Amino acid sequence: MNQYPQDYYYTPAEYQAAQWQGVLGTLMGVAVLVAMAAWAFSLVKKAIKGEEVKYPL
């Protein structure tokens, strides 16, 4: 046998689905990163102003 079974070959539609999963995952990761950075900078801003800063941990 010199070929893989047919199950190992993907159609363009399956590649496209995987590509969109990757794009969506990347966008969600970037959104979470931006949200965490905004939260961290708000804490730093409060600390610089001299306000009380409570950490969640």
C-alpha cells in the first residue's frame, strides 16, 4: 500500500473551517490580552494617584 487511506485527505472546506477556528482563537486571545492590560493600567493609575489598590488575590 503506497497511499494513505482516504480519511487522511482533507477537503478545502475542512481546511477553511480550521483556518477560521485559528483566526477566532487569535482574536479572542488578543481581546483578553487588551482587557487585562487595561485593568492593570487602571490599577497602576490608581496607585500613582495614591488611592487604595486592592488586588484580587
